[in-house]
Amino acid sequence: MKIENIKDVDGFFKMIDKCKGKVMLVTGEGDQLNLKSKLTQYVSLANIFSAGEIPELEIIASEPEDISRIIDYMMDK
């Protein structure tokens, strides 16, 4: 799923940390990185956003309840 305009980056990562299954970030090259990894959050995503905002990213969640959690989070923002 594609997610756009994440303005509360810390809140987004806190929500991802609550997910039960794998949540993967899909890079432009098609690589998949574990979005629950703090290393991925701090190092890899530093290249995606510059002004404290993530304009767009594609993620894959392995559990249906995690997909619902992500959708609910984005609908509330």
C-alpha cells in the first residue's frame, strides 16, 4: 500500500512498532526493509524525508490487523 504525507513521523513509527507482524518498506529499487527496525527508521528513512515529513512511501504489512491499524492511523491524520 502507498502512504502519503506523513507529517507526524514519530507518531507513525510508534504506530508501526505496535504492529504484530512484519511491516516492510519497499524502496524505489524494489528492496524490502524491515520498517520495525530502529536502524531502518533512523538511517534509511533519513534519505526519504527532509523537512520532518515523509511525502510518500510504499509498505507491505503481513497481518490483516496491521493493515487495518495503518489505514486507521492514516484516516485519523
